[in-house]
Amino acid sequence: MTPSVADIAVQLSDVRLDRGRRTILRNLSLTVPRGSITAILGPSGSGKSTLLSALTGELVPATGDVRVFGKEIPQTSRALLEARKSIGVLLQGNGLLTDLTVAENVALPLRTHTQLPDPVLRRLVQIKLNAVGLLNAAGLFPRELSGGMARRVALARALALDPPLMLYDEPLTGLDPIASGVIVSLIERLNRSLGLTSIIVSHHVHETLPISDHAVVIANAGIVFSGTPAELENSADPLIRQFLHGEPDGPIAFDAAIQGGG
């Protein structure tokens, strides 16, 4: 059954994404249901982060249509800034400001986009830090945090404005297995408890698939698989098997990273 517009969080229709004169992705058509967790998987350099750039309005599609909660991504600066309030982004490098404390980093979006009085703002920061298990770290600076803690602070900041859509750009990169497990568990718990829609861009297949409702694989400038995690793991496609098992030889060229865009 075709989902109604009200049930769709993100929809791409025949999208082509270019960077300069290079086409990074082409013929992209994808529907992300509200409330779901969708994993966007693929080799490094295949264009996964480029796809996120189209969802945030950073990159305007050369052709096709991108809609978030039924609305096209606006082009004017003011309208785009307003639209981005409904999208939380966890950056691969965290993006924490080193001269601000943990609490001040989390408060930054609230101070920028709202006129909340300080007592309310401080309480909201406490709520967000408590949600990621770091309430006691409020007064620390980023240099005093472990990699996993810094990633959780960045997650709390991304959630500060209560966005209904969360985008995760390689959330497990640089983390040890324990910290990765904590982040994955948080993503799943927050998505379910807050009623979010989450899109996770990652090449960490085995960590990401267990919490995902839907899996998409990007390679060779397009979508080569779209389905459930179980269907992905049972696929007999040589390209999919190569990616899942990390085989050096196969349909995905080793030098694909220099052709793609993230």
C-alpha cells in the first residue's frame, strides 16, 4: 500500500546531485516513513554524505525533487534557516566549540533560535544532557571528554530544538566498540521514545542494521538496494555480498572513493 503524504518524512524523486561538473548520485528515488530508522549504507566516497547535504538544503539538486515532511527544501536563506529547525544533524566530527562548556554547547541552538528565559533554557539543557546520560558533565569542556562522550554531547545539542527528523553522519566513526554500542542504543531509544524519524549514514553495517527498519545501499552513483535489513543480509547480489563481507574484488571498484563525494 502506498503511504500517504502524512506518513512520509522524507521523499526524493528522480534526484541528481552534482558537485561542480561531477555527478555524484543520479536517479535517486527514496521514501522514508515517519517514525522509522533508515540506514544509508555504502562504501566510503559513494555519496552518502552528499545525500545528507541535499536533505539539509546545503546542496541543491541538479534535477528532481526533495521533500521533507511534504515540503520542498526552500532556497531563500531565511526560509531555509527556518526549515532547518526541524532537522537535527549529528556531524561526523561532532562540531563542538572548544571554548564553550558542555552545557553551553547544548544551549547554543536554543540561544540562537529562541527567546526563552535563562531558567527555562538551563532546564532544557539539563533534560537533553540527561537524555544522553551526561548530566554530570555539564561543566566540562570538550577537551575533557572522551570520544564517546563528545559524540553524546553533540547528539544532545542536535536534539536541543526537538527536531522531528534526525540525520546522523557516520555517528560511529572513531569510536571504540563500547562507545559505538552506547551511541547505537541511544539512537534507537531516542527515536522510539521521542517519536523521531532517523536517517543514519554509515559504513558500519553490522552495528547499524540491528536498529534499522529500512536499509538503503548506495554504490556506483546510485541506489543499488532498498529493503529491510533481513532482505539485505539475504541478498545474493554480488555487489551487496562484496560490500557486506568487505571483499576487495567485485563490482565495487577499490578506487570508488576518488569518484564519489562522501
